[in-house]
Amino acid sequence: MTTRGRRLDRQISFLLGISRDNVGLLLAQKRITVDGTLASDRDMLVDSFSRITLDDELLQAESAVYLMLHKPLGVVSATRDTQHATVIDLIEHPLSSTLHIAGRLDMNSSGLLLLTNNGRWSRHLTGPASNTKKVYLVTVQNPLETVYIEAFQKGMYFSFENITTRPAHLEILSEYTARVTLQEGRYHQIKRMFGRFRNPVLAIHRVAIGGLQLDAALLPGASRELDNNEASSACPGFAVGIRSNVA
């Protein structure tokens, strides 16, 4: 089952192999609980992370997992790759085989990468309507100039895709380094934007997603779980752990 919402009667019918009419009878007899509460509404929406019991016998209970990884250089943001090490190879977690990546970094970029088994959370985080901010430290080959700031803020037109980038914030930190904040993730967007000034990008390091900062104590290649507050902070508008989000 995916993490999209599903009617309670359909889910119990699937789990027990019985008709939905029989599920209705179980509900009427007050024998079903969802997340510790007696359930009576057959139209109630549940997902794969709902804890469902029948007569105190567990029918379903899967944990949602949210991980922060400090991605090192040279590792592919993929679950499988026949030629290169993947970020999944770096994860030591009992549910690592169920995880997928929520917002990729290319092989030559480093920094904050998020992984989860909650498809609704990752879709909300990476969807085009999310407007989730991602912050990067960028090192370039040639000296930066203040004209870059306005150009990034206006957005840039790329004829190949016939798109104009959303306004981006660029803060010059030193002669060769800048902090760039994006609300989208076009293909090699940062490199292409600096490419308009014929200024090659030497390094990209992501330091934040939404309100979540890369843990300064996390060494390259290391990961840790996020608590619900951190997972919600990374994905504005999605309150992790609150059942009303099921839709």
C-alpha cells in the first residue's frame, strides 16, 4: 500500500480478505481501533502508517521514517546504481530498503539530503506548488559581481525548456563564494545561472531545506533520523504525525 489516503473499510477488507459489508459489522460492534481510538466511520481515511487493530490484535503498523544525510561528493542520489555508490549504501537503518530520496543532489554536489518512506511527505516537499526554499553555498571560478544579484532575482529564461526560473536570492559572501536560495530545482539550475556570466561553478553544498538546517555535527556520509518537528520544518505546510493530513 502507498501512503496515499484510503478508506478504512477498503483497507480492512484488503488486510482481512473479507467483504466491506463485514467490515461495517466489525465497526458497528466497536471492534476496530485506528491509532488507539475506536473507529466507527467506514469512510475514514487511513494510510500505511495508521495503526489498525481488531480485538486488540494488530493488523497494520508501519513507522514513517525521515532521515537527514550529509551527502558527500562522488555519491549518486539514487537507490540503485550499477557503476557508483549510492546514498542508500551509506544508510545504516533497519528500514533503509524502504527509503526513497526527497529532492536530489547531483554526484558532484554535497550537503543536506532527505530520505523517507512517506510518499505523501516527499511529494509535498518536492512538488512544484510547495515553494520550499533550498539554500546552497556555491563556489565559483571567477570573482562575483553585484550585477549577479539582480539577474538571479529577476529570473532567467532558458530557451531549451522555454521556461523562466523563479526569482532566486543571491548573497555574495566573498570574492568567490555566494549563498543561493531557490524555490525550485531545475536541471543543473545553479550551474546554468552562473553560466550566464561565463563563471564556472566549482562546488555546490546544500545547507538548508525549508526551515531545516544541515546538522553541523553530521560528518560527510553520516545520517540521523529527524523528529516530527524537524520533518515538519523541512516541509512547510505538512504537519508530520497529525492524522488530518491524510488525504
